[in-house]
Amino acid sequence: MSTVTLSPIVAELEATDISTLDEQAVRAAMQHVARLSNWTAAVRSALVRRLDDLADLATGAPSPPNGAGDPGGQRAGEQGAGQAGQAGDPAPAVGGPPPKPAELELADSARISEREAARQATLARLLAHFPLFAAALQASTVAESHVQVLGRCWHQMSLADRDRLKALDATLVRLAAAHGPERFRRLLVAEVNRLRADDGVDRLVKQRRATGLTHWVDDSGMVNLRAMYDPERGQRLLAKLRSARTAMVDAGREPPDCPDGDTRWEHLDAIALYELVCAGGAMADVAEGGPRSMFTVPDAEVVVLIDEATLRSGVHAATQMDTGSVDLPVETVRQMACDAGIIPVVLGGDGQVLDVGRVRRLATHAQRVALRAMYATCAVPECDVPYDRCQPHHLHVWGAGGSTDLDSLAPLCSRHHPAVHTGGWTIVIDPADRRITVTRPDGTVLTGYPDRWRTKTQRSNAFDTADGTAQPRAGVGAGAGSGAAATGAGRGAAGAGAAGARAAGTGAGAAAGAGTGIGTEAGAPGAGAGTGAG
């Protein structure tokens, strides 16, 4: 955004009497504030980098390349296009007194903590590597939240992966401009995985070595635990927690002192962990409704979306994989698949019917697997609450005659679930493509699709092949055939046997179906995998 377009916005906000604004005017004003906030973040980034350059010139030290020598791992000498600090700017003589460090300058000028100032400076230096992204932030094409996502991914990457990411500057701008921060994060990770030469295996080895747990008793007498797990172990542990927590909620066994609001889920996770480790008692089996010991539960379920070619043969030019909130190497996913049964995402591998009608009120385990394969977050468009903190919602109230069919289920977070039940919000899902239409009480209409489901108009360059054709998504097969496959980690649910598993889907060509769900269920291992031929 240039000063020419910025000044009228500032003048309009200065002249606004907020107490007289109606809802539409408030929305417009908030959009202006968001544009100003993004512009401010971009300018702050340029100023921080300029201070760094001045400090280097004063001491005679060149800016370290690729973040070397910088505690935040972000600092670099190059500057973004159109930003401060271009070649030829006046600079202090070498050997003169260096300016105050950027972190301290930020803390003093903005009256923020040094920790917050260090965080802002780290993100500011990151943008030196992405001049197009910096320009997009200044124009408010992308938001500061996207920069924060980029920074978290950057911090976890090796130097080689950082070089690969820098080459994707233009692609990152397109992805961030089209998606919210959570979807952008998944696309970013998927794209880097596709470009990795070692498929992230070296990184996983380092993460395994860094796995650890500490515990202490604080001044209030509360026992605290802090643990770090590599993605593979962490996914399995979290899946166990999800299973125990879901069983607790479905069986109505929530503790009477369980708090409300967002802390409810934290409380339930803590109780579930305690029961898994200490209690060892019987718990409701979500899939079948019968009791079994927590310690005899098969390996917990992890849902991954991956194209069949990658699952069978490894990384290729058009590899498509979504591992959710953690970054799992392709070879790790393939190894997990070797130990599992193959079941379809939409139909239970042992013939379980997902459309259970009026037989039971609660969503079955198989339906939860199907929902997890389609949704990474709350079903309401642009809501980024993770799926694990959502509950399946019956679009047609079960007590009023609605069914528990998959077409009537959608995951909703603790804010949107009561909004639909008692707040006047309405949700409609088109069973043909699961297009969701959310209507607020004020008439505002939000539309979208499951965030792991991709329509032709939602395809991004991160998953498209070089010739413009896209790899199939979960539940979308090829030709007249079909094929979403789910892979169970550990002792998986019964598959469809040698005949293969079927799943609904249509497409063109001879590619195979895309979806896999890494998971387990009691039963014999199956061998089916959904495919289709055009």
C-alpha cells in the first residue's frame, strides 16, 4: 500500500465517530484497521533491517548470510523491494558508535517487553528473505498472521530447506493471499515436503533425539508436566488422548468440576492422560459400543491424506500429502502403512455402513474417521479451531427426527456449535460435494468446502502439477472408478480384502484415489485400496 492510498484511510478513521457507526460501517472500519496493521508490520520490518545494516556498517561486520550468527535465525543482509535500506543510502562511518540494537529500540519505542520485541524483530528479519511477501504484507494482500506461520515453519527448517523455501517467494504470496493462516501452514509444509531431497528423515532423527519430559511442582502445589515428542510418537500419543477424551464425552463421564469454555478441552485432555497412564480401567469403545481396557486398545488412529503413487513408490514430482498439524516424512507414513490394514475413508473397511440412520444418536468411530479425513478444522468457513477440539454436529437435530448419516454431520467448535443450536445460525451441506452454506442471524452468508477437500476452483499451485492438472483429493478417484483409501497404523481395521476397498468418487484419467487415513480399529488387517481407471 502506498502513502497515497494510506492517507485517506487514516483521515477517514480520524474523522469517524465510532459511537454512531452501524454494523456495516464497523466492519468497513475494521478492514481499514487491518490494512493499517499489516502496513505497519511491513514498515516495522524494513526499519528493523535498516537498524541491523547500520549496526553492521558501524562495526565493519557484514550481515551474516542465511541467518547464521543471529539468535533468531532470521537476520539477513538483503532488503525487500520498495523497502528502506536500499543501496546508496547514507550510512555512518565504519568504526563509529553502533546504534541501539533493534530489539531494544522496539521495546523502548513501542513500550513492549523485550521478549515481544525480540519476537517482532525475528519476524522482521525473516521478511528480508522474502521480498515479494514483504511487499504483499505492505499492500495487505497477506496478513501478519501469515508471516507468523512462515516464521514458525522457518524456525524448524534446516539451512537447505530454508533455501528451497526462499525460492518459493511468489508461490507463498499466492497461497497466503487465497487462504487463512492454518490452511496456509498446511500448504506451506506440503510444498516444502515435496521439494525436500531427504524427505525430512534427517529432521525426524534429530526430533527423536530431542524428545524429552520434565516435571515439577509449582508454588501453588500443582504438578506440572512439560514434554516434547517427535511427530511420529507425538501423533500416536495425541491420538490415544483423543480416543480417551471422545469416549469420556460420549459416555457422559465428564468430571463434575470440569470447567466450561476453551479450558474444558485442556481439562479433559489432562484427565484422559491420567486415566491412560494410571487408571487402566474399562472405557467405552467408540466404534462398537462395548467396554475394553485402555491398555489393550490397538495403536491409535492418525489420519493422513496422501496420493496413492506416493504411498506405493515414494516422493514424486506431484506428491500430495497432508499430515495435519504435524510434519511427518513420507517414508514414515509409508512405514506406518506397512504395519496397517487398508480401509476406505468413506466406507468402513470391514463393511461398516456410515449411514446409520436412527440406530444410534452419536457419530460412530468410522464416521469420525471420515470427518477427520475431510476436515482439519471446524466446518464453519475461516474458523481455524482444530478438529480435535470440535464435536460432530447433526445438521438435522437427532431428537427431532434427524439421522446420524455422514451427510448430516459436520464438526463444529465450542463457539459455533451453540451458535447453531441456540444462536440462530443455520448450516446447510450439499451432499453432492459437501459445499457448506452458513447463514448468520444478520443474514451474512458464508460458503466453503471441507478444508481437506479441494474443488476445481480451490486448487492451489502447491498441489498442482506442472501442466496445470491436479492430483486427486480424498474421496475423488479417477475415471469411472473411485478411490479413497485409509491406512491404519498398527493393527488396522479389517479392509475389503483382496478385492480392494470401494469409495465414492469420480474423475478422469487413470490416476488412483488420493485419500488415506492412518488409523486403527479392532479387527483383522485388510488389504484393499481404492483405485479407479478412466
